[in-house]
Amino acid sequence: SFKKYIDQMSQAKEIGYKINSSNSDICNKVGYNSGITYANENNFGLKNVRFYPSNLNLGPQVSIIHIAENSPAYKAGLNVGDIILQFGDYELPKGKNALEKISKHFSNIEKEESTNIKIDRKGEILNFNFNRTKICDYPVILTRDKIVNAFADGKSIIMTQGMMDYARDDNEVAIVIAHELAHKDRGHLDAKKKNMLVM
């Protein structure tokens, strides 16, 4: 069950990255992305973390749990399981709420195309420098809900495990993600809100 979630998360992230990067020239909301998804043990629950694949290297420090194929991080040689110590001059926090703190930090600074990252790979400290890719800024998030559903919440595209189970192949997953991206990027959600207010 836990491995299946990681496999489906990686599938959704992989397809989402391809769609977001391929459409960056026509999206209204863009950013720069390295293709990395990261987390620590708190994001998966301390009671359950031991059941997740060991190659993720989940602990109190933030580690890479997925790298999109052909992304800048992939081409630079980063690996799943690498522990991220620093982004630029920013030393990453550990433990509870680490991802929230990281997100808050980067929301307050200007996004840059180039980046450097320091990682711990089985005790060896390595540094990588690369340029991030311009991308539609609608990351795909997979929830563990069994209901068949997908939606855009204004910032992200949310997919459920139920939807991943229902989709027969990568093409069907891609159709769902692209559909939700178009809703958000073309302002359909905002228009619906305005219509509701008028009523």
C-alpha cells in the first residue's frame, strides 16, 4: 500500500512535470523548477514512515523522494534519497513543519532561474549547480483518498489515488492533469466564483 502510493505519486509528478514544462510558453502563471520533490518523515507520519520504501531515506532531514526525468536535477545527477542540506545560502530546517518553513522562506524571495544545492549522499557531501526550467506553476499533488476525483485548488492540481487507480494508462492521467491545468490557467475557477457571487 505504501509503495503503491509512492509509485503513483511518482507517476503523477512525472506526467505533471512534462505537461507543465511543455506548456510554459502559454501559461499565465509560470515559475522555475528543478524537477525535485522532497519530504521528510513527518510528511508521511512518524508511525507509518518505516513502511515506505527505504531508498527514499526518510528521516528528520528533508530528502529527495522523486526526480522528474530529463529535468535539471535529473541531468545534474541528483538521486532519490539524497538528503538536502542547503538551497543556495539557505540551510534547510529539520523535523516537524520543515516543508512549511521552506515554502514560507522561498515565497518571500524572488524566484531565480539558477540554483545550487548541497546534499548528503550516504555521508558524502556534494554540491550541484544547475539552471532550473521555466514551467507552468501548478504542481501536482497526490492524496490518499480513494474517491475518483481531481481538481485545481487555485495553487495546485490535486489528484486522488482513486483517480490514479481508475486511469488505465499515462495518457488518461495526462488528460486529467491537462484538463485541470487549463481550468485554472484560463481563469475558469475565478469566473465560476464571480458567477456564484452574482447569483
